Amino acid sequence: MSSQNNPVKTTENQTNDQQESKSKADLRRERRAKQEEQRAKKTASASGGAAQKPTAQQKPPSNKSDNNQKENKPQITDKPTTTNTESKQSQITDDSRNLIFETAPVKLKLSRKKDDSNENINTSISKLRLFHHFEEYKRDYSITEKLSLESTNIHPEFIKLGLQSAHDKISCSNTRCIGFLNALKQFIIDLKFPSNSSKTLSEFIEYKLKANINFLTQCRPLSVSQGNAIKEMKQLILHLPNNISESEAKELLIEEIEKFIDEKILLAADMISKYILADVGTIISGTSYARSKISNNDTILIYGYSSLVTRILIEAKQKFSNIHVVVVDSRPKYRGKQALEKLLKHDIDCSYVLINGISYIMNRVNKVILGAHALLANGYVMGQIGSSQIALVAKSFNVPVVVCCETYKFCDKVQTDALVKNELGNPYDLLKNDNKALQDELPYLARDEIASELNENITLLNLTYDVCTPDLISCVVTDMGMLPCTSVPVVLRLKNRDLVRFSNNKNSIDQDDNKEEN
């Protein structure tokens, strides 16, 4: 009898354990349902009548079947039963996990306010720690939408220049600087100084000019050439004599602006061209030691578009009839096409190649001539993105690299690579496909569709400028002659002396006026 009763007792114990386990599972399910209802009420009250989250009764039946299977399985535990505190801790951890997994999709939805691939691309760039200090590209809105021409303080010439810069109608640093100076000249002509103003004339001009410069930076970050011109013009405005009339101050400023354009941009380009073509040189005891950097039957490589470099090559064609120019270009702007068109108009023999093929054509090149966006204080040359690659390949083939740069582009800032400070271009430009026939055959290669597929998995980074190390540059030709890359601090020191002389002249004029009054 004892042997027959033992199996009955064991089965009864198993059924009791199953009932206890079922009751625990039911209690857990009820607690979770109550907690989810409380969470739904809180979110509904916070969002102001938003839709509540689904409760445990609205869960799919697959979860119920899984729970039933788990309940029907016999639980074999060697450890003693858990206490109330342990069960509460397990419930807290389960609840925290549920909170994490439930709130994560909500955060993603809030970050995607609009289904716009351009916004997602911008946010993806800001997530990278390496590029988080870059200013995001935000030109997907109308810049002049909230401007009224009647009440705004921004001059129409600055609005025109800002829109041209934002839409990349003018890209060369010299062209942008000349455009700024012409807009400033028209701004000064149209400016009217109020008679009842508590500010001096220089303070009033600087106050009105600040809003226009802020508008330009909003359209596109200022180039180094524009920044240097703004600094010099502000110094001139600040050191205006106090005892001159409004018309005399305007004449003085307009004269200085025209002098800056003529001497530091136009005449500087003329002098650089003469230094390269050996039209100007140092003469010692009746002998000229100047030597042309370009000779007949030369093959010259240029990169992208530079107004100064194209002018030098056009003048070189008039002196040397047989020269060949290799125009290297790159995506996404293809600025080299503009240089190619100008060179072909003057019957210059040209070849056109993309930057990925320079290693195959560099062995045919005699010299490389590059333009510069700026020359930094540590001797590094800032140019178009990809210029350091050109200089590096030329160095490996022992081809000299000549950089043409005006002294007004010399900058007192220091930068060792292109990631310290740079300008971000439109990330959409990297997705453009210029082959219209290919777009017709493969419509899925459209820009918007590619962006919608890639914006969550890839970061589009369109840098504008590049930085070359001084050891890759053979020499820098400026309007002051051929200088090493390390001569920037000396040139900047000479410029500061000129500004000091101008301020001293202003003080002497004020003193003379005071003597006459006395």
C-alpha cells in the first residue's frame, strides 16, 4: 500500500505547485496591467488628450499562447522560494525595461518631426563627434521670407550678394570679396546720417553695417578674403576723423574701398602674373635674375577654378604659343568646367580629367599651379577640397607645386587639417547624378529616393575646403614676390604698420583742426 500511495502524493504535490505558479503568473499579469493603465493615464494627461497606450488585454494572442506554454511547463527549482522584497525588485527591473523599450520609439518619432531627408542628414552629421563642431548646412528654407524691403535695415545690394552666395552663383574668393566691397560702397552712398543721433558718424556706420554682415553670414559663412576686407574696412571706419562732414567721410571711405579693389586684388593679380612670367625681376648690376615659371612646350596642371590662375594661363598663351593645360576636376561642383571654357575661348590646348585619374597623367606634367583660398599663419595653404591630394601626388612624382595667392588673403589663424574648421556644403550634392539618360533608365536612382534609403545608415559629409602642408608646396607667388609659406607673420606685421600710419594721420588731422579752432 505504501508503494501505491507514494505516486499519488507526488502527483498531488505537482498539481499544487502548478496551481501556485499559475496564481503567481496571474498576479504578475494583473500588476502589469494596472501599471500600464496608470502609465497610459499619465501620458494622456501630459499630452492633453492623446491616444492612450494599449493595455495588456489588447495584446496579441501570440503573447498569451507563449505565456500559457510557460505556465504549463513544470518549474524545477533547487533554490528556496523568493521573498516579497525580491519579487518587488524583480518587478521594478521588469518595469524599467518596459519603460526603456516603450519610450525609445517615442523619442525617435519626436526627432523626426518631418519626413524630410535633408533634416535627417543634418542630424546624422551632428551625431558624429568628429564633426559636431561644424555648423550644419541649413539652407532648405527661404532666407528672405521674413524680410520686408521697406522696414529692413539690410541694403538691397547685400541681399543680392547674399542670395548669390547662398545659391553658389559666385564661388571664387576674389569674386566674393569684390562683390562685398561693391555692396559696401553702394551702402555708404545710400546711407543717411540722422542729425539728432547720439552716436558719432563712425559708430552709426558700424552699427548699420553690422546687420548687413550678419545677413551675409546667415546666407553663407564668410570667406577669409571677405573677413580680412571687413576687418580693414572696420578699422578705416573706426579711425575716421571726428571733425569732417558726412559727405567728406563718404568720399574718404569710397576712395579707400576703390583703392583696396584696385591695389590689393586687381593690381596684385597683375603683379603675380608678371612674377610668374618673368616680366618683373630683381636687377643686380644691370643683370636680370628673373626666370619664368612657365616656358614653351610646358604641360601645366591646374585644379578646379581660380580666377587668378586662369588669368595667368591666358597671359602665358600670349607669350608662349605652345603650352598644354591639364584641368583636373572633381565632384560635386565640377568647378573645373568653368576654367576649361575660359581657356578654350583663348585657343589653349587643354585636357580634362577627374581627380581619380591624376596618378595616370602626373608623369606627363611639368608643373602644378594652384590657387589659394587663404594662407594661414603656420604656412598651411587652404584651398578647394582635394588640393592636398593634388599636391601629394605631385610630390611623389617630383613635380613642383606653385601656389598663387594675394597678400590680402594672408590670415593670422592656425590650422593643421581640414577638420579643425571648415564649411559644410549641401549634402544633397553628393547624391546628384548628372547623367539624365541613366536617371530615365533607372528611376530608382533619384536623389530623394536615395536619400530616404540612406539617411539613417550613412552620413553625408560635403566639405568645402582643404589644407595643404608647407612641405608639399615649392613656393608661393604673391604680389610682393616669391615667398616661402612661413612668411605670413612678416607680411601681417607690415599690414598692421600701415593701419597704424592711417590712424596717426587721422590724429594729426584732428590736432590741426583743433589748432585752427583755437
